[in-house]
Amino acid sequence: MTSESKPAHFLQNIIREDLAEGRVTQVTTRFPPEPNGYLHIGHAKSICLNFGLAKEFGGACNLRFDDTNPAKEEEEYVDAIKRDVSWLGFEWAGNVKYTSDYFDQLHQWAIHLIKEGKAYVCDLSAEEARAHRGTLKEPGINSPYRNRTPEENLDLFARMAAGEFEEGSCSLRAKIDMAAPNINLRDPIIYRIKKMAHHQTGDKWCIYPSYDFAHGQSDALEGVTHSICTLEFEDHKPLYDWFIEHLPVPAQPRQYEFARLHLNYTVVSKRKLKQLVDEGYVDGWDDPRMPTISGLRRRGVTPASIRQFCEMIGVTRSDSTVDVGMLEYAIRDDLDKNAPRAMCVTEPLKVTLTNYPEGQEEILSAPGHPVRDDLPARELPFGRTLYIEKEDFREEANKKYKRLVLGKKVRLRNAYVIQAEEVVKDDAGEIVEVLCSVDLDTRGKDPADGVKPKGVIHWVSADNNVDCEVRLYDRLFNEESPDVGDKNFLDSVNPDNLKILTGCKAEIGLAEAQPEKGYQFERNGYFCRDSKYGSAEKPVFNRTIGLRDSWAKEQNK
């Protein structure tokens, strides 16, 4: 089903109705990440939704960093997020925006609430404030500082901003209703003291607005029409609307919620992803085992496959868990259609063609892709000595084995038919070489004697290849729900999530492989050149995904 033929989801219907009724004339959305970690596959859904809706309806989407907590934010994360959004294929409207761009205006609006008697400085400690807040069944208790006069509050707030008070000693709270059924309306904090420099504003401020106070007002300042967020913010919507109603904002944005992405065999909590990095389970936020966008990119996942996946799972208001197999299907489907083919021998076994002239080499041609004529053909050096996979030869085998067997024939991919005649073993009895004959009249046709080979195997020239390392990445977690309940998610880490193969041999054309560009290593899976490790002389190739769903096969046994 194409995107044009799919039924419209509820957000598309809302926007169409708003445009038809004249409530908005131009759609403006925004993607507002916190720069406290790298983006993950869950963020990709939000990116595709916000930028996609803006494009669909001829509007604009802002990239705005929700940078209200300098304790956890870093410029590294800002730069990574910008790279990720661009890599996914989206362009934000105008310059990158920051909530910190509006700190002066937000400060003035806080003063406005104080003057209107709708905000007060509270000296309760965090623990005392929690005790006063009440529960879902019991109302909260008014702070003893709730009835300070506007004049008192203006003075205290000015002294907060001047740095006279210590962190945690006081905060500015909105005066709403401590008996409200929605706990978010029980006099929420709108400013707190944090005596630390900010990555955008430096040392200008020692008080910072809360997310709930800053978010809606930033939307209003940017003219956002549809503020789209995930369902966990649904209970915050009344507070979002309260601030919009009680402040002289220049626009009236509306908040809408959709179900976030829950993916099995995956953890997307930023806190837990950071723990994996900090404790050395992975080698960084961009590790190919991570569900971060940068990790997926380094693994060889394409932006098109992520966009396709987000289209496949749809947009609803119902929480559900998506099978990671859907993501893997989208990755495999895109790479199958677009990845050039290549050959790489991961466990080399030497083959000598005893009837092929010594010192002679010919260049064979192989298609770049079985059905893509636009992808250039590959040149394959062919000579007397080759490498094949160790597992592709047996001295004896049953009829089900379709590879090279002593005394039998097999076809070399895009080359000739060979027959195994003899083996050479080392002192330990291990086979180190297979002596074969080659039928040079079988390029593109069967042997003249009518005995067809039963299988096809891949190979590379022993004299003209790329020496490389191959990293076989697998799922990071081996449990379907690694972080559900009280269990430690680290106990679900798959001990076989990475296997490193050295001494691999790839066809010579892969010396020019560009980092993160996908290739199908014939019969082995989809791979890309790593952007972090390896060298020009000895590249590292990461397995993106296997040719088939091996996990489903294991579960069905």
C-alpha cells in the first residue's frame, strides 16, 4: 500500500479540518529534542511525523532544542542531532532554534505572572514540596509561602536571578490549584535555581525555566500551529493550555499527542542508553549495536529504510509494541533493491587451480546488481590461486550439501566450474589447501560433459584482494522486553551481540568502498564500511543485517 492510498491518520484529519475551517492558514510544526543524548529510533518516528506533516501540507517544521537543563546538555549532542535530522532527509525551517533564545522573554512572562498574582516564590525544599503535593486520591496542601504579595515575590525572584540564593533553597511556582485532580496543575515549578553555565547563554543565567513553562510559550513565539508530542505529555496538556491562556503570547498553538514507538528487543531510554555507553557495554552512542540514529547509520542502515519503517507502523493514539522484525524487514527490503553486490570470504581456504597457467590473470566481469542496470559492473581478477569459504568445502558430504566436495564440481560465482581433486593438510591434520581443476569452457555455460555442478560458491583472488576485518553485529538484547518490570535490563544483554573476524578477503573493488554505503556480500548478508575503525589498507566492514531473519528461524525451531 502506498502512502497515497493509505487511510489518513488522525493528525492528518485534524490538520485538514483546521485548514478547511480557516483556523490556521499555514501549518507550522516543530521537532523539539533535548540535547542530553543522541537521538534513537523512537525519535525517528517523531521526526518523520513532524517534518512529514509540514511537507505534506505545504508548511514548515522548526528544529528547536529544548535546552532548559544545562546540567545534562552538551554541544556534542546538539551537533549529533542536527546531523541525524539532515541524514534522515529533512530540512528545518530557517535557522536552528533554541528554547534558550527565548530566555529573556520567558523571564519577562514569569514576572507578568507574579504581577498578576499567578506565581509566587516558594521556599519549600524538594522533599517538602513533594509532601505537600498530595496523591492521585488526595488533594495537595497549599505552600505556606503561597500568599506572598506580588511585591515580595518580585523582589525574591529578582534576588533568585541575581544569584543570592543557593540551589534548591527556593523556586518560582505557578499559582493554580493544589486540589486539582490533575497533579500537574498543583502549583508546578516554572523556574528553579541552577548555578551553572549554559552551552548557549554562558553565565548569563543562574535560574532556568521548567520544560512545562518554556515549551508552550516557545511554540507560541515561533507561530507553531500543531504542537505534536507523545502520549506521556497528555496529562501536561491542561498546564500547556493554562500558560497559553494566562500569558500575552502572540499565537495560540494547540498540543496533540500520539503513541510513542515501543520496539521489542530494544531499549530507548536515554538514561539506559547512556548507562550502556558509560559502563562499556558499547563503545559509544554511535556503536552499531545501539538503536541510536547515528548507530544505525554507522551499521549501514539507510535513511530510506527508517522512513519506510515509520510509514509502515503508522500513527495512532494507542500504545503498542512493534516487532523489531518490521524494522529489519524495511532495512533488508531497501538494501536488497539498492545495495551493490560484492564478494567477501570471511574464513579463507586456499584453492589452487592446478591446470591454470602460473602467473596468468584475467579480469572477469560481474553485474553490480542482478536487476539494476544503472549500477556499474564489477571487475574481478581471476588467477591460479583463489580463496573460498572454509565451510564451502568438505572431503565427504551427503546430497544435501551443494558446495565443493572432493571429486565433485561446483561453480564459482560469475566465473568457471571447478572440481576438487586433492587436499593439502598441515601437521595437525587441518585442511589448508584444496587442489582443483578448472574448466575454462564453462564461463556462462555448463560443462560439455553434461555433468552440471550442484552449487555456486563465492570466491576472491588470492593475489588481488582487500585484506579486511568483518564485524558480525547482532541484536544487543536477547529478551523481548529487556527493560519491563523490576528486572535489570543489563541482564538481558546478548553475549553474542558481536563477533569479530580477522584475515577476511574481499574483492578488490571494495578497496574503494565509502563508509556507511551498503553492499550485499553475496551469500553472507548486507555490510558497510565502518566510519570509525579500520584504515585505507585494512578496512573494517560491519554487518548491517543478514539475508534472512535468523531470529525468527530460531524461535520457530
